[in-house]
Amino acid sequence: MNSTDNIITFEDFSKVDLRVGTIIEVKDFPEARNPSYQLIIDFGDLGIRKSSAQITALYSKETLLNRQVIAVINFPKKQIAKFMSECLVLGAVEGSKVMLLNPEQPVKNGSQVS
């Protein structure tokens, strides 16, 4: 698939609510089909949200704690095993490895990405 196969409009893109949050808790997620962590993320005034992330290949729980990430916060909740994921953390995918996207410098939790 090339980049022109799924053209969207600016209006389509503007519906995606991308925000910056800080990971405040990380738990192992042995029930997940693929190696994953359960993340608890602080989005400031927008509240605390949970996410499941397949990022164990590049990140330990300790290196994730207090790291800022970018996430889509307006997807519907998704049940993953016995865990309810409330946002989608974004990352660049290379094979089976996912590298998290994050702001270059610290910003306020809940900051909008545009």
C-alpha cells in the first residue's frame, strides 16, 4: 500500500484527538496475546486513562515511568483480555519493535498535538 491509497481530508484528521500524557504506572500484562504492558497515563485536566501497549521489546517498566507519550484519546474503549484500554499510545513500528512517539521537550499533560 502506498501513501495515496487512503487519502483522508483535513476534516477527517481533525477528528483525531491527539494528546500528550505522562505514564504514571506500568504493570506487566501476562494475559495479553502478545508481550505487553498495562499503562496508566495522566492527561492533566482530561484525567487518567489506561492503555495496553506492545512495547516490551524496547522498554522496561522502569524506563517508561514518568515518560511523556502521545496518544489518541477519542477512540472507543477496547477490551483486551480482562483489561479495558481507554486510549491508543502512538509509536513507530519496525518489525516487531515499537518506538514510542513523544514531545522533544516536556510539555503540560493534556497538551494537544496538531
